[in-house]
Amino acid sequence: MNSVQRQLPYLKGIAKNNVHILPMFRNTEVEELLKKKNSSRHSDYKKAVAEKQVYQKKLMTKLLNRHGIHTVLTDPKILTVDSIDKYLEIKSRGLL
């Protein structure tokens, strides 16, 4: 979140005159870790850290979207499809 806060003024400046789609990748390994069912303290600690990472990534996308910076939070394997979907959404809203 700190790096997003530092870069936000620059991204907002770019977004004033241009429409950009900022891709952000989900960490699929972290999300798989959250799906596992373990009951040890060590695995509980890992899950807590993983949940925090996933939550912060969602907060970053919401913050950027609130400031007019379009984001795509996606798995690396389907970046192209999600980016095209976002482009079509932006175009249908008349922002281009």
C-alpha cells in the first residue's frame, strides 16, 4: 500500500488525459494456500499472512479505481482475456 500511495499522484496525472488499464496479478500460490485445510499453528500463521496479502491487493485496486485509474486484478494466465474485457467495458461506458 505504501508504494501505491507514493505512485498515486503520478498515476492520477496520467489518468487525467489518458485512459489506462493497470494490470495487477493475483498470487495464485497464496490463494491456493488459503484453500488448504490444515490445523497446525504454522499453517494458521501462513494463512493469516496470505489473507492479509490478498486483502491488501483488493484495497489497492479499490483505491486506484476510486481515483479513476482502471485496474484489472487477474491471474497471470488469463491477463489477455481480462484486459480485453476491461477495454470493452470502458469502451461501452463511453470513456474512449
